[in-house]
Amino acid sequence: MRNSIRQFILILAIISLPGIIFSQENTGKKGIVQWYSFADAYKLNKKKPKKMIVDVYTDWCGWCKKMDKETFQDPETAKYMQKHFYCVKLDAETKDTIVIDSVKFVNKNLKARGGNNQLAVELLRGKMTYPSYVFINEKNQVLTVVPGYMNVADFAPVLHYFGENAFKDIKWEDYRASYNKTDLKK
């Protein structure tokens, strides 16, 4: 009997582990970005407007994993992202149907590996490069798409440019040239 209870607890722990590790809504602990699904962030944005950053990734993308492991794990980066954005993780190849305002976004390639969800295609304007970061304003309008892996030092000015609304007044090239690395701590 005691052995059966141990086996049950072990099986329960093994079944629960992927949900704990891969949950899109992390606890927001130091250095960990609190990720939302696109639908949840969209709903939150309607109630309390805030810009969104959508990390469009795939499970097979090595640069996406490097971004998760290094850049998104940086405590200052995570803190800044959570302060200024609803942070969204979107698997470009998800087989899940995503519903936004009664519009359904699907992956038409349900049986084979790969294929792209229509929401990812729409957000990336058909340029399926991973990872890519979609910046969306408080009115749910896409501001821009920034493709490719970036280390903390390269990602910081991009975050700040959109997080502080500098994009409204300053061209990116001018902003980048004058960016102060201590600005991310704001």
C-alpha cells in the first residue's frame, strides 16, 4: 500500500512537471518575465491599456531558446518588460485555435509538423523569422516587428525605445546613437 502511494505521488509529480516548467504565465520572480497568452494579454489590454511585446518563437529554434535563456532571464530586462508591456509568448506553429474578438486564428497544417498559426503570420506580416518581437500599442495596433536574437545590451535600447514612447518623437537611428545604457533601469 505504501509503495502504491509513493508511485501515485511520483506519477502525479511527473505529469505536473511540464505544466510547471513550461507554463506561459510565470510567477514573475526576479529575472523571469511573466508571460501571457496573446488572448489573455489582449483582454488585459482592453481593461487596462498597456503596450504589448509578443515574442514569436518556435520549439525548434535555437536562437529563440538562447533568447529565453539569456536575454529574458536578465533581471533588469525582465523587470523593465513587465513594467512597460504585457509580455506575450506566441508559438508560431501552435496547433491551438486562438480567438480574438470572435475571430479564429488557426494552423491549417494540423497533421504534419510545422505550419504556421494565422495569428503569427498576421503579426509577422508573412515574414516568418524566429525569434521575432512584435511591438503593439495600447490600441492593439502593431507598431513594428523586430526580428532576430539580441543579447541584453542590444535588446535594451529597443525595449526602451518603445517602452518610453520615444518612437513617437525620435527616429530609431538617432535614438540608438544617443542611447544611455543606464536608461533601462527606469
